[in-house]
Amino acid sequence: MKLLHFADAHIDMANYGRHDPETGLPVRVLDFLKSLDNIVDAAISEKVDMVIFAGDAYKDRSPAPTFQREWGRRIMRLSQAKIPTLLLVGNHDISPAAGRAHALQEFKTLKVPFVRVLDEPCFLKPSDVWNVPVQVIAMPWIARSGLMAATGETDSKEAFSRIEETIGDLIEEWVKESDPSLPIIFTAHASIEGGTFGGERLVMLGNDLVLSGSLVKNPRFSYVAMGHIHKPQDVNKGFQPPVIYPGSIERVDFGEAQDDKYFIVAEIENGRDTKADWRKLTGVRTFVDRRTVLRPGENVTEALKSALPGPEEMFEAVVRLSVEYPREFDTLIDETALRKYAEKAFEFHLVKRPQSESRIRIAEGQVVSSLSPMDLLTQYFEAAKVKDTDPLQQLAQDIISEEITDDSNP
């Protein structure tokens, strides 16, 4: 079978830029929707047997109706193409309060054809997924409140400490129940021990469910479709099964400036190694993040311009320049000229970080002339918070002693 796997759409991340006058939508939302359209187009044109979305459709649990409409339009295209689609609920999709609807609830309530919402741990057989010859073990995001309700625990720390054992036992039972002649796909919205985090730490909410590496690398699995970590990676690279985070479908913030964006098309056949094809998303908006430090004697405006790429390289990019400088340089920074230089950028951010020099204060009643050079040096080290000063003090003492010796022997 051919599986398309993507995750972490966050289609309503409109934290930069302007609105599109034609659609009325934030331009950044259109960026995310363009990537989502590319994924849906690939699923339909390549006639994949199944789509798994591994969680986090939106940036929070209460998306605006307009954004729900745009997400719904794309999922309905998969439904109309009769492509079995599994929507896993992520931490940004679910409310921590028991009994409240999650952000993907309407697809479950309306029983949309060929779309199934996975909002609780489950084991799906072919009869549960429109007779696709595959078995699916699904682990959506589990909130503390849900875990406590399921286990009967009253201590949240105790509940979270037992989660891996509980999940491990549950998955082991399902694997025992499974048909050995059919492949198993494991999908989860969670962190994995050994996974590498990116900049999404800025947008993640709540406590992470952390799965052990041994749990997800079960050789009985043919493919592991993960969501939650935005940095693309195969946590089991070079081995079977592939344990893949495809990453977010667009750059969410500057923490992802260097990351390319992907979705996965995997060829799965029981008893054979799974081939995972990383499909790079094109047209993803560029993020440029630069830092510089201003030094005395520099032409401030020219130094700041040289810290940025050329105007053509900044075209339609989200650009941030962070600059450290002595506080007295404040009046020398010509922000207007800098913005003019970066006018081709989609958005430009200048982050000023003025630095104040530490002042050395001597004890009340003391005068500088009463202190020896070594006393003054000790106070300087303390004010500057210099560590391991013994070698420096010994060197200073040797230099001072040499000077005294030279002066006594003209």
C-alpha cells in the first residue's frame, strides 16, 4: 500500500505580515494553506491508499470559523476522492477540560465519508479503515486530565509517571491481537526519547507525552507516523521501521529558519522493508535570522546593513536582525534607513539589545588611592564575574614584581 503522512499543519499561524486583500486572509495563513494544497494534490494525483495526519491542525484549540472552513475544504477534497484519511488529534487540537469538543470534532460528529478522527487510543483493523489491507495503532495526544480520568489517579505526577507503562502494555496487547499477515502502522502525537526538538518549543502547550525508543521501534511495525516535533527527522534512521517526524508544513518561527519542510509518501508491504520518500515542500517562505555586535569606531548604519543579506536575498522573506551595542549608540542607529534597505522583505524586525557596562564599586569609606593594584584587580574580577581568577592573579603578580625589580635596578 502507499501511505501519505504529514503533521503539524498549524494553518492559522498568522504571527507575521499583512492580510491578502482578495481573500481577506492573513498572507501567512495562505502560506500554510499553499503547503496543505500541495500535500492534498499529491495524495489525489498519486492515488495513495491512505493519508495519515499526525495531529495539530491549528495553533490552538479554538480556531476561528474561517480557518476551520479552509481546513475543511482541503479534507473534503480527500473525502471526495475516496481516499481513506485518518486525523489524529494533537495537543493544539484538544481542550484540557474533560467533555469539551476538540478542534477536529465536526468530522467525527458529521461522519464525513472516508475520514476518521482518532481522538482516543485505538487499534484499527482493515474493516475499520475502508478495507485498506493494513492495521493501525493510534495514540493521539493524551492530556493530564484525560490520563487521570482513565487511570483513576488523583496525583497528576503519579499519573504521568505511569503513562509509558500503561501505553506499553496496551500496545503489546494490540500487537498480540494483530494479524501477522498484515502490516501495522503506529501513529502518535508525542515526543520520543532521542528526538531532536526545533523552535516549536515556543508554541507547544502543556506537558509532553514521551514515548521510549524501544516502544516505537518495535520490529512488528512497518511504519511509525509521528507528529508533534517540528524538526524533520527519522528517529530510527537506517533501520526498520522508519520512525518519522515529517515536521511542520511551513516555518512557524525563527527557530525553524534553517529547516526544510516535508511530507512523506511511504511504500508499505508486510515482510519487506518500508521505503519512505521524503517530499520537499516548495514555495515555503524564507526566514532570515541575523545577529551582530556594534563596535566603537564603526559606521553604525553601514555595519548594520553589512550584517544583512542583499536586498534581493531578502525579497518576500521574514527578516530579523538582532543587534547588541553600547547604550550610548542608541541615537546613532538609523532605523528608517535600515528599513528602507530591507523594504523588499515580507516583514523586517530590528531587535535592539543595548548593553550597559558594569560599574566597579569600592567599599564605603575607601578611596582608590588606598588600594594596591592587586586589590583593584580583584575588585574588577568580582564585578566582571570572571571565573578561575587564580592563574590571572598570579600572572598579574609576576608582572608587577618584574616592574618593581626593574625600577629598583636602573
